[in-house]
Amino acid sequence: MESLTGLFSSITAFFSAPSVHNAYEIMNAFNTLVWGPPMIIVLLGLGIYFTIRLNFLQKYTWRAIKLSVQKVESEGMVSSFGSLAVMIGATVGTGSIIGVTTAIAEGGPGALFWMIVAGFFNFAIKYCECLISFKYRVKRPDGEYVGGPMYYLNDILKFKWMAWIFALGTLLMGFTAGSALQSNSIADVLREGYNLNPWFVGALVAIATAVVIIGGVKRIAAYSEWLVPIMGGMYLLLAAVVICMNVEKIPNAIMMVFKGAFTGKAALGGAMGVGILALIKAIIPAISAGVTRAVLATEAGMGSASIAAAAAKTRSATQMAIVSATSVFWAIFICSLTGIVIILAGDWQNPNVYAANLCNSAFKTVPLIGTPILIFSLVIFSFTTIIGWGYYMEKALQFLKGERFIKAARIVFIILVAVGGGIGTSFSWDFTIADTLARTAEANNSTRFMWALAILTMTMMTIPNIWALWCFRKVIAKTTQKHIKIIVGKVPPPDKNK
């Protein structure tokens, strides 16, 4: 009832005085209503169910990582590593860095705990959706392999209306979180680090995006294959340096994560309240922030990564699925390091520090190289996310029988990348802008708006996809039981399409 009242109040305030802030309040109220306890229980419950039903697939993570770099001659558009690189590029983006900072800022250190928990079980969800996508992928007349939730919802389960909702959600996600949000994050970190005008940054990112996505999935995979290892390696090295510099604070930071997970952000400030209901109310923000950011960071449950899995060259659905699931491992690993660094810095309690400037305040403690490496990593993270979502957006439009609009959609996508850089901030013709408290507040409101919009569109994808996975639970269990031990061993499975 409280959530409904908040949503109604936000809508009334928006119509009384339209603004980016009031639009954010509407989306935030709606997201709070949808992504409350029911959705959390469904997602965590599904992950736990598949983890147990499939005998803890997470134990095969190392073997799956080795499989991802093996060359396989089979039918498909790109290599299994190329497909994985597109997934990692699209998932290990701002969701694993900026997403963690926003989760901790909103839910406290305990949100990191719930991100890790959700990520562990999301491994099984990612495996399931990629297995089904590859198993029921479709070969188009031009020889391209396509798949994803819209295809198995439409062709196998015959839920055509759900397939269309998912495809529309993917299209909208591409036009919001996959384009504008990523550009906004790049602009935010460059504004924070070097006072660059976010509108000019958006324009430059849009030009770079145009060069890549016009080349299609093969060019996207090629760029991702060499960008992803570079960005991951540099960022992990920087995070390790920060942690080593603050090694004596690590036990206290870990204690804050566990304490916050079960007492809430308010309790950390000494205002937990009285009684069980107050305790539950206190920890819900941490759980909600952790679970929603885990979905955004890993894309497990959304079903988007399964679109890339369908285009892969590999021997079997089971192999592609277990390889794809390793993207969850990498995402959560980076999330964990980022979260610890943010907590060590201590600025997460400052209401004036959010997203990129919160991240920068932690990493700039490394003299000379801290800010430059962070900014470079974030730019590459966000850029690979943009090109990955450019591909997903096109596949959704293709399913919706909109092939003739793909060129127009690319143009709109590129424009949104440009606009996303400065959305919500004052326009200026100056290449650099003064770093003022007002501009920081503007940027923070802009980032909050974009993240709320991302979660809103994510809902359209997640609900149809998790329903489909539940419907396929017996097929998933049977296929896995038959082939997983062969896949993680040295003998290839007898049937390449099982």
C-alpha cells in the first residue's frame, strides 16, 4: 500500500511540475513496487531451484572458462569466445562498476552481499536460458543463426504475446540502458575526472559506436574479443592495488557487508528501528538494490545474453550454455572487487557523491594512475556494452519483422548514445566545464534517472523470460543430465544440437 501511495504521489507531482527529477520519482516508485519482495523471491527462488536441480553447475566454472577459448569448427556466425566476449562486453559494463556504486549508495554495503548471492544462483539461470536459446535457434534464409527468448516463447511455447513483449522490452532496453545509460556513464566519469563537457563526450561516443555496429555481429564480436581482456585486466589490476593499499581495513569492510546484509543501511547509521517488521523493512533496500543490480550486471534472467549464444559456433547447446554462464562469474568477480574498493573509500555515505564520482573518489587514492586507468576502463566497459546492445536491439527488431527499419534503428540508437551523454545536464558549447556542486548534483540526478529507466525496461524482458525457463525446466534438466559430464570432460557429445 505504501508503494502504491508513493507511485500515485510521484505521478501527481510530475503532472504538476514536469522535470527529470519527478520523472525519476515515478520510475523509482514503480520499480520499488515491482522489484520488491515478490520479484526478489521469484528470481532467487528460480536460481536456487535450477542450481539444485542441475547439481550445482557452478562447480564447472573453471572447465567452462577453458572451453571458452578452444577453437571449434561448427555452424554459426561467430566463435564461442566471440559470443562470450559479446556477452561479457554487454554485461561486464557499467553494471559491474557504476551499478555496484549505485547499489551501495542506495542499499548500503549489504547490497554487495546480496549481489554476490544473487550472482551465484544467476549462474544457473544464465546457463538455462542460453541452453534453450541455442537448442531452439533458427537458421534464417541468409544463413544467419538467431535465437533468444522471443523465439522459444513464440515457436516452442506458443506464447506469441509474451514473445512480442520480450522483443519490445529488448528494443527499449537497447534504446535506453544499452545506449543512453552507457553514454551517460562515460560522460559522467569524464566530467568527474577531467571536466569534459558531457554533450561533447556523448557525440564522440556516438561516432565510435556508428563505426562498429554498422559492421554487424562479426565486427561487434571482433572488437569485443580484444577489448574485453584489455579492459578487464587493467581494471582488476587497479582494484587490486587499491585493496592492497588498504589491506588493514579489509576485515572491517567485510564485516560491514555482512552486517549490512542482515540489518540494513539504516541500522549501520544507528537507526534500525524496533522489532522484526522494522528489521525486515530496513534490509529490503539492500536486498532489492543487490538483486536488481545483479540482474543488470549479469543479465541472467533478462534473457538478452541468450541472443548472442544462438549465433555461436560450438558443438552443442550444453557446451555453449556452460561457456555463456562464465560471464556471470566474471561480472560478479568484478562487482565484488568494485564493492570492496567503494566500501574501503568510505564515501558511500555521502549523499553528494554518487555513481562515477563515488567510484573516482575510491580509485583516485592510487597516485597518478588511479583516475586515468579507472576512466579508461569505464569508457571501454561502457563502449563494449553499447555495441553489444546494438546487436541485441537489431535482433529484437528482426524478430518483430522490422528488417526494413534496421538502418533507421541504428541511426536512432546512435542519436540516443549522443543525447544520453548530456541528458539532464545543462547544455554548453564549452569543451570543458567548471566542476561545481550544482553540476555534480545535475549529473547525479541524470544518472539516477537513467538507472531507474533501465530497471523499468528490464522488467519487460525478465518476466516473460523467467516464465519460459520454468516451462522448460524438464527439458533443461534432461538435456543437462545427458550431456554435461561429457562436455566438461574430454569427449565431445555425439549430437551437436542437443
